[in-house]
Amino acid sequence: MAEHGPSTRSIHAGAVPGEDVVPPLRRSVITRFDSAERFGAVMAGTEEGYLYGRIASPTVRETAAAIAELEGAEGCELTASGMAAVHAAMVTVVPNGGRLVVALQTYGNSISLFRDFLGPRLGVDVRVVDVTDLAAVRTACEGGADAIYCETIANPGSTVADLDALGALARSAGARLVVDSTLATPLLCRPLEHGAHLVLHSATKFLNGHHDVLAGAICGTADDLARVRAFLIDTGGVGEPDTAWLLRRGMRTLALRMERQCANALAIASWLEARDDVVGVPYPGLPSHPQHEVAARLLDGGFGAVLAFEVAGGRVGGEAVMNGTRLIDRSTSLGGIVTGISHPASTSHRQLTEDELTAAGVPAGLLRLAVGAEDAGDLIADLAAALAPA
């Protein structure tokens, strides 16, 4: 479907000719067999079939296939959450005692998983570096690395990773490039086309788009996913049918939502940048963004629907603006149709030290706006009212 437009791709991904337009939800976690021989053959893997929901289920597989199609991947595994996807991917890619090079501009819970679990418990040498400093990434890989981990568009500071350069660097170092592409979605960027080996999503966010699903996804080659799948089966971090069905329904409007939300984000970012009471607006769609040229090269159809802006007064100033919104929700998460505002230094990135927050582009006065699909003028008016007294 690569020759089709984004709306066509998101609506028809995973569709099978001759089957229902709306895929059925099949909740059963066990299968009835017509013979002991058939039961044994499916259990042994010599025949295709379903046994038990933790191993595989039709609705989960169909949704995973649709995500793989959007990413241009050989396959996809659906997981219980975005963090389950990060966990499963990295444990299967980085061996005990291996080395993992991680972008400093990475979601806080991912950083803590790597440093507090992979490091001390599995003996992994975790090296956190600025992803925009390719020389630093190269130095961190010297002597051999097993994986480089980054986000296409970082949350919340919107740093854009140069995936082409990182892919080449990973190949030269004998490392695997693992990319969390949640904020970009497959419609803005397909990291496998830029040298990535595995692509991760918190499907809770834009893929679902309605704040009512908790899921993750891992896309890659059949060989890589076989190892991931075995790990998920043994640890129980798999997706389940109801979630998968809701996720696929949400994916059908992905292009419509992304078009509106990216347009809203650009309008709001441009308005914020023109204000004297806003210190900075690191949004990749603005020419002032340090990686604007990289973003223009990598991203197709928009620059994302998450933006950050820094206000004067540090934490106090940020909290005052948050408390002043009336339409915009004070809430966590992102990617849905409802706009939310949060304070990353005290929420999503609370695991980082003050120095790391500064280096990662997350100062104390930074606010994250997860832009939804409301009318841009209404969102701007709400922000204007919140900023005035602050």
C-alpha cells in the first residue's frame, strides 16, 4: 500500500478482501480442537492455529499485521503497554553484560528501566549521551556496542534524531538501532527505511488516539520478532483482544487526526514563539528549531503534535500557567484528540537529575502541550488567558 495516500493506508491497513469491513472481535483465549492429532500438531508448531491467548489470538494478530503494514515491517508484536514493548525489545537485543547507548533525550521511564534494571541486574553497560552529538554517540560505541536507542521525536523537548546518521553509525559499530517512534507515528516517519532494526510504539498514544487503550507495538524483521515473541510469551507482556480491537478502530482515523493535530501544533507553536512572555518553543516545525532541517528531511506530512514551551519563573511560572487553563486538561499522556498540558520536570522526567534535565532540554519552566483535535483558535485563546496573569 506504499503507493497510496496516508488516509488510505491508515483506513485499509490489514484489510483482507472478502472479509468483514469491520473486523470481528474474538475474545476467546482458548481454542476447541476436533481431534487430538490436530491439537498436538498446533501445539508442536507443525500446523498453523491458535491455542491460548497468551501465545496468540486472531484479533491481536490482525491488529499487529496492520501496524506492520503501516511501518513497512515484516511483522509486529502487540504488547500490553508501551513500556512492555521497550522492555521486551531491549532485553532481547542487548545480552547480559552487553552495552547499550541511549539518547539522553529519551522518555524518563525508559531511562530508569535501562539504568535501574538492565544496568545493575543484567550487567548492561548503559551509556547515556546527547543524540544530537554524533561524535559522542560514536565514542560511546567504541570497543563495541549491542544497541543504540533513541526516539524519532523526543518527548517532551522535541529533539529530532538523525536516523540516517545513527543507522550508519550503528552499522559501523555492529550495533542494532532501536527507535521509539511514538510521536512520529508511521505516517510521519518509518524508521526502518532509515537504518533502524526495531521500531517501537506506545500504541496508547497516536495509534489509538482516544485515551482509552493501553498497548505497545514492536516492529521489525521476522527473525528479530521471533525472539521478542518468545520473551513476551514467557513473561506475559502480550496484547489482548479487546485492546487490539479498539486500537485498530482508532488507527483507521490516524491520518485524519494527525493532519489536524499537527496543523494545530504548528499554529500554536508559531503563536507562542511570537510572545515576549515565552522563553522558547522547541517545536521541529519552526525554522528556529535546532534540528528543523533534519526534521524536514525525515518527517513527511507534519512535524508532530507535541510541543514544549518554556515560561519565565521556573517551576512556579509553569505551575501558574497550568493552573490557568480552562479548556486544556491538566493530564498525563499524549496523542489523543483532547489537548493536555503537563510539567515534565516533575512528571514524565522526574527520574532525571537537574543537570540531566537541563542537558536533555527539559528546564524547570518547561511545559508540554499534547495537542489535540480541537479548534486551534480555542486552544490559543485558552493559553492566552492562562499566560496573561502568569
